[in-house]
Amino acid sequence: MTITYDDFEKSYPEIHTDFFKHITEADVLFIANGRKKGIDGYIGTETFAELGFGLAQNDEIVLWLKLGWVETL
């Protein structure tokens, strides 16, 4: 599917808003970060924003930290 720049510019705000709304409704936010730009586990700016937004929506990360399932840097 090809989308014109004008169509993209018109539809992007709604698509982006809906995407973040879906993150708030999700039980899990899965991010697959492979090798990119010569970096294993590369996370781009948009993925980083989505991850931060998802984490901010859920206090469960505090439990994961206490259980040692995730670490802070």
C-alpha cells in the first residue's frame, strides 16, 4: 500500500493517538529489538517513547524490580 504525503500528514495524528491508546489498554507491550545500525538490541527513538509511555502506565514494573526480573541502569 502506498500513501501520499498529504494523506500521511492528515492521518498520522489519529493513527499515532490510537496507537498510544492501545498501549494503555494492552496487558503486554512486546518490543523486538534486533540488530540495527551495527548495534545489537537497538531501540530507536519512537520505540523508546513507546516503551517509556507503556512503563509509565503500569505500576507492575515496580513489582518486577522487587522480584529482580528487570534491572535499572
